[in-house]
Amino acid sequence: MTRNFLNLSDAGGNALAAMLNDAIDRKQARKTWPKGKVDADAPLSDHVLAMIFEKSSTRTRVSFDMAIRQLGGTSIVMDSGSMQLGRGETVDDTAKVLSRMCDAIMIRTDDHSKIEELAANSSVPVINGLTDLSHPCQIVADLLTLIEHGKALPGLEVAWLGDGNNVLNSIVEAAGLMKFNVRIACPEGYDPDQNFIVAAQAAGANVTLYRDTMEAAAGADVIVADTWVSMGQDHADAKIEAMMPFQVNDVIMEQAKSDAVFLHCLPAHRGEEVMPSVIDGPQSLVWDEAENRIHAQKSVLLWAFGHI
Ligand code: CP
Ligand code: NVA
């Protein structure tokens, strides 16, 4: 059966743990190598990954391109505006054509239903490079970063401040799979997707919604922030105003554990969701987190092709 990676639960907790272990091993094995050198076993040699971007991207674009290269394969990167998809060709037809020509498809799009439709009509693996609903590849990199920095996932207290968005939905999903807890502080009207919360709670994770940032941050092991205005949303004054009390600053970091770390998927808006003293400060892991997109994407690709 074709392995699609539309959300983290498509892989499940055991596979996710195996993916994280594989990423750690592969990263270690090529520590001193040039970034374009192919891994010794070249597990995806001769494989071609098609990438479709309906939204902007720096990290997802480059990390998937580097990931498939390091695994021995190649990629074709397309912006939907330069494809017939952007002129009205259907998602179904695009899926069928790309399935005949390429070995896997990664897409960044808006409505999650589009990636579901793409996957339903594709005979090769489809990978979610971000939708309005979720960003599972980002969270593989985030978990990898935490593990590398000595944070065991089970029981970890992860605090999210800000908008209840796609990145948060995938963090909540991961909590259920890897048994950590999420403390969410977001303004009323900006809560994350309820389905992810219910599933994570059913799997035994504590997922708690707060309206008060200090309560959410108290004793946390990890503080996470993301942009207040995701791609495709209006930079509305009312939303910025509602978000302002949810900014991650030094007071918030002091409320967390003394060895707490800060994560942000980037791009960041200093002075909005996070202050420069935090994102550019000693507790921030954002550059490791960004680099880990490559190592995470490799493990996602290897899982999709049945190597993990
Ligand atoms: N974090 C992330 O997905 O970055 P890009 O939007 O640059 O791909
Ligand atoms: N929540 C952000 C993540 C960007 C990587 C967005 O969807 O724009």
C-alpha cells in the first residue's frame, strides 16, 4: 500500500520513533561531509521527488531538495503558478500525471482537502509540506531537535503561546503519539483544531488550553511560538492586538524551567510573537531546528518508501 504522510498519525508513534532514530544516526554519520554528498548507502538512488508549492517556502523547499539528494535521488521543484494546476488543471489529473512521471510528491497547499484529493488520486507517496491544517514535517524536525538537546519526549511539558495554527495542530498530534503534554495559551477565537486535541487526549497526552500565558509557561520544558499571521491570512489589526499579550519574551522564559528551550519553525517576526532577546538568546534552538528539517525530511522520505 502507498504510504502517504499527510499527518503524523499516518506513520504512528512507533514509526515516528524509528524515523527520529534513523535521522539521528544519518546526521551523525555525515557530520563532517559536504552537504551535497550522498549518504553511503544511497537508499533512494534513482528516485525523483516532485515538489509543488502553492505558498512561499525557504526551509521546506531547500530541506526536501537536500534530503532527496543526500539519499541519492533528485527533485523537480514547481511553483503552482508556473504549472497547469495554477491555470485550473484539476488536482486529480495532476496527481495521475505526476504519479506516472515521478516517484513521490510533496505539496505545500492551503486547504487540507486538496492534499487528500491529491493522495487519493496518486499511486506514489504524497507528503504534506504544510497545509492550513497541519505541518507534520516541521514537527519531526522539532522532536529531533529536542531529543538532540537531551529532552526525553515522554512527559515533556511543551508550552505554545499565540495562534492556534497548523504547526500547533501537528504538535498536539505528536503529543498523543509520543506521550508528551501541551500547554496552549491562545486568545479566545484562535484555538487549535479540536479533533487533534481530542485524539491526543484519548492517547493519554495532557493538552490544556489557557488564556493566561504565565500559567501556560509555568514550569515548561519547551516554549514554542510561531507567526501570528500564517500564509494566506490577513495581517488584521484586530488579530495582532489579540495576540500581543501572548508574545514570548524574557518574562515568559523566566516562568519556564531554568533549562527550558525555545523553538520557532521560522520565519519569525521579532517584536511580534517573539522578542529578539529570546529567539537570538542562549535558550533558542531555532538554527538547529531549521537544519534538522533536512534530517527529518530524509526520515519522512525513507518511511514513505518503506525503508523505515
Ligand atoms: N518552517 C517552514 O516550513 O519554513 P518555510 O516556510 O520556509 O518552508
Ligand atoms: N503557521 C505558518 C508556518 C510557516 C512555516 C504558516 O502557515 O504560514
